[in-house]
Amino acid sequence: MINHQIILFMAIPLAAGLISVTTAKNLFLSRLIGCVSLGGMVTMGVILLWLSHRDDVIYVSQLGNWQAPFGISIIFDSLSGLLITAASTVALGAYIHSFDMLEPDIERRYYHPLIQLLIFGVNLSFLTGDLFNLFVAFEIMLLASYALLTLGGTRKQLTQAYKYVLLNLLASTIFVMTAGMVYGMFGTLNMADLARIVHEIQADPDRELPTGFTALSITLLLVFGLKGAFFPLWFWLPDTYYTCPISIAGLFGGVLTKVGVYSVARTFPLIFAVGEGSQLIILIIAVASAFTMFLGVLGAVSQHEIRRILSIHVISQIGYMMFGIAIMTGWALAGCVFFMIHNMVVKCALFLCCGAMEKHAGTDDLDRLGGLLKRDVFLAVLFFIAALSLVGLPPLSGFFGKLVIIREGWPYYWGTLSIVGLLTGSLTLLSMLKIWGYGFWNPTPKAHPIRTDAPTVKRNLKAAYTGIVFLVGTALFLGFAAEPVCQVALRAGEQLEDPVPYISAVLRIDPDVLRVSLEAPAAPQVTLSAAAEASP
């Protein structure tokens, strides 16, 4: 269904960013413009998501009225709608939190336009319908993240920024080269058109996918894995998120890695996990998910600084999402989507809580924390809710996505990964209890007394607490009102599993005619043992 309103998800942050450049020295106006922009996108995302789900439609806008696959397609379906709404929510909470966390001089260094530019790139990543514009969206997002990462200009920040920039430039170079080779194979980069061609080839026993198709699929998985911090490509993340301002770290931890996961969830069930090499692709994703979950959580348990624990937990939670993608059923993909939006909200909320804890103690070192429960019960409750949500205890938001993914793993012979997922959840609980015990429950260390006065801290952190309450409240909504969100996530999973509605909406082909052209003999169910046998 044609709906040009979805262009506003790019137009609003772009316009807000340009206006914020002119008001960079006026903090009140810059903050007001940013809040209106992000709040407007949250509102619009909820409304369009409800309308598209109610009417069972996929919204499409063809820029310049050039019809796909020749023009630029912008697509708003259940998956992109959920992620845009979640990303805007996280950005709004982190943005409000930053008002109390960033020094005014740092805010005036074009912090507000950079946030808008970052969200512009994120939204374009979720909405674009072709690989080249996905590359463009990545670059817009990354350009803003490079600048945000170095705000403050400390030696640690600049050191980690150098590594972050170098690795992302390498990944982007590989991405654009791979996209060029895909275009050479199929003559198109439109994802709906690529899916149509690939599935038509699969349906015809006399045709085969081009030589090298599986190799290109693995190369794209490498690119998305580096941006999403999958095993073994996660090494850049812990130190990078550890060094930047805490509000920015929360935004990065909640949003940026999910763009890489989204790219895998969007392109691989639709296009690249197809053909004779699909079992090898699925095996790679499954093995990466297991190591990402387990080694990530082991790294988190071993740390003794809150920022590092939370940063490494970003990695371990990515493993659950990859597990859902590896199973590649509608329910598993739905669980992946729900878990993704839950993790975006909760992970950012935990980073924001860490910022408030640092204001009380002047440090995030657990050996120097303690006694915060008596000093700030409200913060203790907020952190406790967010921590248990991350663990996945019912009826909080993390439970539902994990339940679906792990349940789907058993009947499809992915029991080993389900066990790893359960063990990862147990170790996640251990690491969260470690923070709670040292930071809130234990008495204040005599050698490192807390230097600040609690009432004064609370008065000076009104905006920070507003951001935390907003995100923790959203997490509670996802848990206690999970049914409507789960229904939309299930629709997203069905759309990922069945390419016909997506292709039909973008290319404007009758779905019944399209389904006949894509019919093929039923393929055997992919299992871990079969995937292992297919690997070299």
C-alpha cells in the first residue's frame, strides 16, 4: 500500500538536525527541538504500526515515483515499524538523560545535530528496500557515531575511536564491494527483486543460483557480524562503549548493534540463506550465536566495573537474537524481533542507571561502590526492574522473547543451543546480582566513602531520572502488556518467513500469481546435524 508519510521518519530527524546546527549555542532551543523530533517519531511509529497491523498491509513509498526495482523503495512493515518505534523510544530516553550527564560545553559541540543525524541513519537502515541504500544508511549512522564517540576528547576515547573507525571502514569497504558483485550476478540490488529472482531460480529445477552466491552470502554475514558484534567479531565493542559518555553509551548499546542484527534478519531469510549453501549459512549463524551467548556472558561475569559488565552483556544478548534467526521459523523470528526491541529498551535503561550510580559514587568500580540502597531507594528499584528484565524472569519483558526462541529450538533439533541459552540466562542473573550486591546491598566501603550528598544528587538529576523512568516504564509495558506487541512481532516473523507479502507490496505483483511462480518442492527441514554434514 502506498503511504508517503513514512518518509517523515527520515525527514524529521534530518530537518531537526539542520535546525539544531543553527541553535547549537542555545541549549534550551536545541533540547526542545530534539525532544519534539524524537517524541514525534515515537508517536508516529506507534500510530503507523497500529494501522498497518490492523489493516494487514505493508506501507511502501517509491521516491520520485520511480517504481521498484528501478527507484529507491522505502518499506514500513511490522519488523521495521517495531524497530523504528523502539529505536526512537530509546533515543528519547537517552537524550533526556544526557541533559544532566553532559557538560554544557560538550553539548554545544554539535551534540544535538549529531544525535538527529544518527537517528536519521538508523531509521533509513530499517526502512530502505535495497542493499546500496542500506550501505548509505550505515555510513550516515557511523559518521554521526564517530563524532559522538569522541565528544569530550579524552585520550581513552580517541584511542578507541581510532579502532572503531578503522574496523567500520573496513567493513563498509567489503560491504560495497559485495553489493557490487551481487549487482553483477542479478542486475538489481532491490531486496524484493533479489528475493523474487532467487526464489524463482529455486523453484525451477533446471536453473541454479550463480557460482559464488554462497560465498557472497558469507561475506555479507561477516560485514553484518562486525557491525552487530557477533562472535568472533565483537572485540571492538567493550572498550569502545566503556569510554564514551554514559548517555551516548546507552544509546549505542541499545540501538547500533541491533542494526547489524536487523540486516541479517531482513536479508538472510529473504535472500541469502537460500539454495544449496543455506545449510552452511545456518550452521555459521548457529555456531556464532552459541559462542556469542556463552563467551559474552562469561566475559561479563568476570568484570568488576559496571560499564564493562553492561557493555559485554550487549554482546551476549545478541547471541539470543542470532539463535532465533538460525532456527528461521516464523515463531523463532518473531521471538527474535520481540527480544530485540526488549533488549534495546532494557539495555539502554541499565546504562542510564549506571550513570546515576556514578554521580553518587564518582566511579563505576564495584569495589568502591556500596550503600546505594539506603541513599537512593528509587534508583535501586529502577535498576532492579531493568536487571531482572534483562535476565528474563517472568512476567518481565525479557521472558517472552527468550521463551519463544528456546521453545522453538527444541523440536527443530537445536537443543544444544537452547541449553546454552538457558545457561547464559543463569549467568546473566549472576552478573546482575553481582552489581546489585556490591553497588546497592553492601555497606559503603570505608576505604572509598561516597563523596556526594544523595538529596543534592537527586535534585541535580531530574532529567536523568526522567529518562530512566521513561525506559523502565516502557520495559514494564512490554512485559505486562506483551500480547499486542507479541501479535505484531508474530506478524513480523511471518513476513520474514514468507517472502510473498514483502515482494508483492514492493514490486506490486498480485500475491497469488507471485506465489505460483515461487512454488518449489518442499525442502527438508534444516537441522544442526544436517547443517554440520553440509559444511566442508
